[in-house]
Amino acid sequence: MNLYQSLKTKTRRTIMIVESDNALAQRLVASLVTIADSSDGEPNRFQSANLECQVFASQREFFESDPAIWDVVVCASQLGDSSGFDILSFVQGLRPDVPVILTGLPDEAGAAVEAIKAGAADYLMLTGHEMITLPVTVQKCLALQVIRSENDDLHADLSQSLSELAVANRELQQMIQRLEVAARTDDLTKLSNRRWLNLMLESKWEEASRNGIPLAFLMIDLDGFKPFNDSFGHQKGDEVLRLAARVLEANCRSIDVSARFGGDEFCVLMPHAEPDSAIRVAHRIAAAFDEAMSAIVESDSFVSMSIGVSHLQINQPVSADELVLFADEAMYKAKSISSKRVVMSEASRRKIA
């Protein structure tokens, strides 16, 4: 339990009175407690049902008191051995939550403004009406102390709630991001899936058609994959598919969209790519895949790539689907010619039925 919480649950408040004038100190005590008798035989300690007063004649005596029991400090602005402002600084250093009320005689009125500026909770002019003014001032300070503690608790609760909300929001955003990635990713190869490819294809097609931007498409098939899969099993076949995916990712640009088209077919959508650049990338992919395959399988079980390339400027397709079709036809042409690994489509514009 912190000091503010203990303040709200305490049944008795301790008022520390620092006053070198004993008669004045007794007058202050009498204004606060109903029975101004010493408690437990201690001459400088007085208590009633709700308040306890402890009187200190000097700064030295007060400095020896236990800060944990302070609730309010009432201190003369002028003491025999020091100034009340020294007491104020001392309390602010140890217990900034404890209000300090400085007191002074009418001829010391100039100290009132200085006291408030220094951080005193109040300044009480001693005019002989302390029986009325001091209890009111003390109760006001205690009430403000409780309000401040409740306000601090509310701020702490609010900060905790905001912190928890921020954590929940981060977790939600991370979950949404994971779901978005899962929705556009092929589980096996971790490339883009067919659904995401179609969305990106339509988007890049519209951009390229509207602004005259180069756009290429690569359709890729794994030659010999089925016999390999039948001979070595699906686990080895899956390993080859993942290998093909890594080769595509390693040899494409960051703006390209490499995807698994289906089965053992892959594709690469290449925005802002001229025909010669697309052909070079296709050859690089095929060569890199050959090299990767040679490191994991025997030559008589080799899987290779056939790649068909289509281009918006060369084929002048009327739709994104037709751009894909031209690349698909070029790929099958590459598969039919043993000496060809990469074929650029030279088909002219025609509509898909």
C-alpha cells in the first residue's frame, strides 16, 4: 500500500506543529484537538478521536521525527533556530505529498506570498482566531490531499488501461498482419498464392495499360517433376518445389511478384521490366535452378525449368488474362523444344473467347 492509499484508509491524522513559542503552540493544539491533554504521558503529543498533534520547539527536534507519520505540517515562518522555509524545503524533499502550512504574525504578512511561491499549501495569519481558522485550513489541506491521491489513482488506472489497450492493439495488428500474410501466401513454398497473384496482376495491368508502363510475365513449369515425385516420394517433391521458390525469390527484383501458379507451375509478374530484362531474368532463374538441383539429386533424376515470357509491348494483349495466356503458350513451346529453356512469346493481339 502506498502513502496515498494509506492516507485514505487512516482513521487518525497526525498534525506536526513546529513552533518555538510554547504558549502559541498550545493554542494551536487546542484549536485542533477536543481534549488538549498529553497522550501516554508524552508532554508534546496530543490526540482526540480523529486528530493527533505532535509539537516540536525547534527545527532539530522536527528533523528527528518519523516522516512516515506526517499528514500535515504546521510551521512558524520564524523559528528560534531557523526559518520555516527550511522546514518547508525539508518536507518537500522527503514527503512532497504532505502539505505544509506556514504561520506568521500580522507584521510578517510579507512572507505570505513568498511562502505560497515556495510551495506552501497555505499561509495562516495568527490574529487570535486560530480556534476557527486553523481547523478549517487543516481540513482543507487534508481534503485536497485525498483528492490528489484519488486523482493520482485515477491517472494510474487510466495509464494502466491505456497501456493494456496499446498492448491489445499491437497484438490485434500483429494478428491481422499474420492473417493477411496467410491469406496471400502459398503454404508450401511461401510464395504468393494464386489469389494474391490475380489481384496484383489486375492492379499492375491497369497501371501499365493506363500509363504505358512496361509489364512482363513469366510462366514457369518444372520439367521432369512428376517422374521425380513418383520415384522419390512427395517429401522430396515438396523439397524441390520449395527449392524452386527460393530460386525465384533470390533472382527476382523486390518489385516483382513471384507466385505458385498451381502444382509444379510458377510465375513471375514483372512491372517496369523491358523485354530484354525479362528474358535475362528468365535465363538467370533457369540456370540458378539447374545449379541448385545438381547439389541435391543425381543427374539421371534431374528436374529443370521451361519458361515462357510475354510482354505488354510485344504481344499487345487486351487483358491481363491474355498476357498470362501468351506466356503459357510460350512455356509449352519451350517444353517442346529440347534446345530451348526460355521462349519469348511473339504472338500478336487477339481476344480470348
